[in-house]
Amino acid sequence: MSKLGKRVRVQEAVALDHFHMFIDFEDGSQKEIDLTPFLIGPIFEPIKNDPALFKNVKIEGGTIAWENGADIDPDVLYYDLKPAWMAEKETA
């Protein structure tokens, strides 16, 4: 497994339409990311089914999170890593 670079955390996130999010990282870099591949599993179902809930994103501990406890690792977003479910599927 290759080593990731520095740990970079999310500073700000703005929810856009169609499960896209504009993310401002603490190192000054910015990305617009389609979160669709990451919104898999029971904890993400309410977020996928309710656009208002998706748009109610917050920053907790440097990562994007929602009131229902769902979150996405900022390293995955910053380094364009595959979602965990996709990586597990490839190794199976």
C-alpha cells in the first residue's frame, strides 16, 4: 500500500445539486466532487433521499458530516481515493 501525503482536512464545504460538493481544504486547495460513489450504505440512504439533508452538511473534525452520523474521510476526498465499498469489491 502506498503512503499518502500530508493529512489535509476540510475547512469548508458547500453542497451543490446532484450530490456534488464544493470543498475548500485547509491547505488552500479546492475541489468540486461528485459524492455519488461515496453515498452507499444504510447511513447514506436518508441523505440520498432528502436533498435538504444533503445540503445540511457540516464540518466535524476536519471532515464533512451530517446530523445522522454519516461522514466521508477527508483523505479519500483530497487524494481521490476509491470509496471503501468499491475497494472491497475489487479485492473480493
